[in-house]
Amino acid sequence: MKTIPAGRLLLAVAALITANVAWGQACTLASHFMEVACKSEAREDFWIGYANCKNLSNNADVRDCYAETTDERNETFEECGELEESRNEVCELLGDGPYDPDFAPENFLSPEEAADNPNPWLPLIPGTTLVYEVTGFPEDDEEKGEGEGEPELLEIITVTVTDETREIAGVETFVVTDIVMDPEGEVIEDTDDYYAMHVDGSVWYFGEIAQNFEDGFLTDIEGSFIAGEDDAKPGIIMLADPQPGDAYRQEFLLDDAEDVGQVLSLTGDESTEVADCEGACLVIKDLNPLEPDADEDKYYKAGIGVILEVDNEDDERVELVEIINPE
């Protein structure tokens, strides 16, 4: 059997990839390439693990180390496959073309213009503050089984539309702060989110800087991304005229920010302490291929924004408890 030279094989693969892109399979190809990258990283970790195993002096410990390292690789391979399946589901939902939105600055309103004529489902009015309470069952509560007992206050979230702006990729964006505290008032996360309103009335999400804290100390900025940097692209956080069945990317940075929204209903009927849907809430399901098991619905009331988030997987609710309007 004649062996194909490696260089010629790579050219053949490249030609196949180019053909597939031309056929409109950009999304599923990207999904597959991410699965390859995921397994490549797992293989690297595997061989580093084997190298560390070789530096153990006891043969039994070496064998146990080999077995553990192999199990970790196999588990990660399985996770890589699950992520590919989850991304492919997104491709089926959104279509298989490339994601390359036009976010030229001339297509967006200034924050002042947007505040004068806001999107009803997500009004960005500087000075507005929304306070939420997160209730559910603590993960480390060993005395209670899943769903048993009364839900507890887990976090308090304060979202404020500031009068500050930040220019991103030439677009002047709103700075919206999102501060998460535990019940004792200690900050867990302090995030600046960046939004801009398109001339068509949709609200776009241009990124975030997320500071995560533990015991009062900054631990990381995981989840941060800025559109236009490191291949990150903005997404749409709210459509101008959302209709059931609509689906769209809310953010885009592969392996970091891949959230997708899907409109479920315009007749949601939920209520919180300070807001009642009265059968007219917009309901959007948040999907995240990086968390295949996530199942979260958000309820939006016209003139306010999000009044409730329901995590169907963890039995958690994020309820609006206070509205502070600008003076």
C-alpha cells in the first residue's frame, strides 16, 4: 500500500475543509475543530501526567498514577464529545453558516439616543438600579436532599445602568454594573457589562470584565471578553421585535462565551415582589453549549427588563425585589 506524504495529506484535508465551508458547514466544522482542540489539550495533560508518574519511586504508586491519569484523559475525551454535540445542536438551531456579525459603529445609536427611545424589553436608562435575590438550596447542605425543605437566600444581585460609557470597536457602549454578594454582604463577583443599541432597536452585548472574589480577594477574571479582541464578537442580548421561535447568539468567544437565546413565549405569567407579568412577559431560554445540562428561563416585563430567572436544573430563582428609578 502506497503511503501518502504528510504534506500532501494536509493539503487534501485543507481542500476538503475549504469545500465544506463553501457548502455552508462553517458552524459544524468549527464545532468539530473545537472538539479536536479539546482532545489535543487532554492528550497533552495525559503525557504530562505520565511524566510526573515516572518520578514516583514506588512501583505500585506508578501503576496507580498511570491508571488515574488514563481515567482522567478518557473522562475528558467524553466531555469533549459532549461539547461537540451541544455545539452541533446550536448549529441546528441557528443555521450552519459562519457567525460574522456586522458591528460597524455607524449602525449603533449613542447611549443618549438609545436612552431617549429604549428597547421596551431591556430599557437602558442611566440611573436605573434593579435588585435581585437568588434563592435555592446550598450545594454543600448535606442535611437536606435535593429539593427538600425551604429554599434559602443564596445571593443578592444589584444591576445598575451607569452614566459611564466605554468605546469598544468604535462603538460607544453603556456600562452596566452587576454586583453579586453573599447573604452577609461580601462581594462574590463585580462585573462591568457593555451594551449598545442598534439602529434597528435591538440591544447588543459587546463584552464584560468580570472580577471574581473569594474571601475578599480577587481570584480571577474568568468569563471576561471584549468584542473585537482575540476573535471575540458581539451578540444580541435583546431583539427589537422578539417572536416565539427566534434564536440568536448573545455573545461569541469560542470556549469562553457562547451563550444563545431562544424566544419561547410572549405570554409568560410569573410574578415577584415588585412586578407581575399579567400574562404578557417575554420568556427567553438561555442556552450555553459549554454547559450542556444548563436549563434557564428568563422573564422580561416591558418597561422594566428581567424580573425573574428560573434555573430548572438547580431549582434556583433570581427574583426582582426592588426597582430604583433615576431621580
